[in-house]
Amino acid sequence: MEGQLTEEQLRILKSKLETLTRIHAEIGLLESKKHELLHSAVTNKTKLEDYQKELQEQYGDISINIEDGTFTKPE
């Protein structure tokens, strides 16, 4: 049996499908941005760890006050 949707039903169906397609595209963009941010976080963590090693080589084991830059050495 064949039939046909009304113009209004077809318009609503198409609108809902287009909305879902836009949502899926937006999710894809967000996932891509998430991937970029995760990569950037790993890169920056590595840079931080490398700099901490430099400071340790220069000052030894220290505890740094990140607010004012003062540090103490453990006794």
C-alpha cells in the first residue's frame, strides 16, 4: 500500500532531520576541539615537567610558593 505524507508532515520530518544533522555536525566539531585541547594539555604538561626539572637542577629539591616565587629547601 502506498501513501503520501501531507506537505506539513513532510516539512516537519525534514526539519527534524536537518536539526539532528546539525547537532551531529556540532558534536563532531566539539570532539575535534576536545582532541586538540587534550593534545595541548599533554604538550603543556610535558613543558611544565621539563621546566620543573630545570629548576630542580639549579636549586635542588625545593618547595615553591607559586604566588610570590619564594622557595624553601626541605631539612
